[in-house]
Amino acid sequence: MPEILPFKGLLYNQTKVNIDDVVAPPYDVISHEQQQKLYERNLYNVVRLILGREEDRYASAAQHFQEWMQQSILARDPKPALYIVCQTFTATNGQSVTRKGFIALCRLEEFDKKIVLPHEKTLAKPREDRLKLFKATGANFSQIFSLYSDSEQQIDRIVNGFSKTQPVVDVIFEDVQNQMWKLQDAQAIKHIQNFFHTKQVLIADGHHRYETALAYRDLMRSQNSKHTGKELYNYVMMFFTNIDDDSLVIYPTHRIVHSLNNFDSKQFLQDIQQHFLLREIKDEEVLMQALSSSPVRSFGLAVDGEQSHFLLTLKPTSVLQKIIKDPIPVEVKELDVSLLHSVILRDILHISPEAQEQKLNIDYVRLAKDAFQAVRSKKAQMAFLMNATKIEEIRSVAKAGYTMPQKSTYFYPKLLSGLVLNVLSE
């Protein structure tokens, strides 16, 4: 069972700063241009903690963090709480959607215990980066984004009760309204803790930070001769939202391919027809509509130098279990991203798994228009447009104990950094 704890959160002092000016997206989606804008927006923007631009970003983050606490820019709550968060946004169909959840501490558990489940692979470099930040600051500046199952919406009923009261934080960032309340009622907190006794937690976003938190816990434990298991470094700050709620939105992440030596588009289009039917579609919007409505495994394709785009549809004679030669379980083979990365990127384009992980010839974009523009501007040789991974697929892979390729999912909206922080010591 996941062990959930309230905690004394560290919040921005809104008598000293405007909350609109100090929040930021998660570090791993901040571009260089956005980093610069966030730096210019406010001296106390959380970007200086999560993604500094100084030569030694870790020492700089530690210095800023200590100074902001001393200056009461950041103030720690005197009483433990769970922090209710609602994010309201307009979905692609024009409907207003509110995703609800809460932030708490969750005891760190190894994945093989099947209490906290991952769904994506991680890379060594981001883990090393986040561990250096942990060591320098001894704090969580952003939440792990996790999912739990609550088909009867027991926890949602508690969360919904706060929406009619005044939030402690209310900020609009990139067209998403983020509201936060403090839950300090002991009975309600106990109810939530008991609810999780029979549950598992699935990490949606923040795999690198979770694995880093495990490594930091082990480091602190090795240095503490009086370790009890109750220290705050045994926990990580986590956002929990209901996987069974209609407000859970997953967008696709599209792939752009670049810098391939001796790339021959005509030969590629010929080679790919071994496993895919090609349908020419000139209009980008029509292509995306055809992709989203396709009943079989399909990709959109834009190729530099071609007048038309293409809808790639897997041939009925191409059986996934045979054409994906990797020794991976059926739950993973049945993913669109596995088909793309194994059969097209590796077997046809000869981009090795190592090159894919290091992003030597591949990059990722969330918006289809950016993928098309990359090809038009010749920054990319081709772009593969994707359908979103289904939540049922994510759950199936995770519960079977497997992980997906990187960037298989994009949960929207991202959680803001700066709503509440967590110090890993009393």
C-alpha cells in the first residue's frame, strides 16, 4: 500500500511576491527561450531553483533557496496539510475541463514491490542532474505526477468540497487556471490515507525525479547511523489524480527525424511499403483527422521534398508479434510507439536504440504544427505524427511490470512548479 503523509509545505509569501510571476512549468519542458523569460519575469521565479542558468546551477539553487527562506519569500506552513489542486483548461473540443487531485508525501518504494509503478524508461543523464540538485538543496521543488484508481470517486468527493471556497493560490499560467487549497482536517486526511491501503500508484510524469529520490534516500540512509525510516528523505512530494476521471487528458508526442546521412526519401517511401499502406493527403488538417479516426495502427508522415503528406497504415499481413523482433512482452509490442521506434526508426532508418536514447537523430514535439513546420523549414528530414497512447495501454503495461519507450505519453496540463515546495528535513 502507498503510505501517504500530510506535510508542512513551503509556499511563496504572497505579501512579498506576485504568485503569477514566480511559478514555472516542470524543468524538463522549459526551453532555453522560456528559461530566459522566466528569469526576467521575477528575481524569485522558481526556475532559478529547478533549472538555473548559472555555471554551477546546483550551488546557485542552494544559495537562492536559503536566501529566500531567510527573507521569508518562502514560508513554511506551521501545520501539516494535504494540498488540493484543481487545474481548469479548455480541451481541444472546446469544452472546459477541470482536473482535480491533491499533493502529499508518498513513502518511497522500490518498483519491484509493485506499490509504486513506473510506465516509462529513464535515462542516466537526467537522473544524475536531479540527484545533484537534491544533494545541494535537500528539497523537492516539483511534484511527481501520479495516478490511482477510484471508480467510485471517493476522494473526488472530498476534493470537490473545496472548489466553492477561497483558494490559497490562484494563478493562470499558459491558459490554465491553477488553484490550490490546504486540507488540514485530520478526519478527512485519515480517510484518504485509509483509502490507499488497497491501492497502487502509477507514475505518469516524473520518473527521473522519483528514481533520483530513491537514490537520495539511500545516500542519506547510508550517512545516518540513527536512521529510523521516518525521516522526510524517505518520502517524496507527489500529486495524485484519479485515473478513472474523465478530466485526465493525454496528448501525443510527435517525432521529428533529422541529420540522417545519405537520406533518400524515395527509397524510404519504397522501403516502408513492406509493412505499411501509404495514402497521400496534401492538407495537414485532413491528415490529422484521418489519423485520429483510423481504426488500425497508423502514423502521419511528412517528408522533406514531397508535395504530399502520407497516412501510413499497418498492413493486415504485417503481424506485430512477428515484425517487432525485440524480446519485449506483448503489452509493449502493441503500442504505436514500439512499432514506430522498432520497425521504422531502427529497422528501416537504421537509427539505433542508443542513438534514439541520446536524441542524435530524433527529437520530440507536442504540437503537430511544430512537426510540420520543422519539415517545411528543413530543420527535419521527416516528421511522424502520432495518436495519443490510451490510458488502458499505460495501465496494462505498468501492471504487467514493464515500461514504455521514452516520450510515450504527454499528460496535459503539466503541473506547475512553485505551488508548494517540500523541505526534506524538519
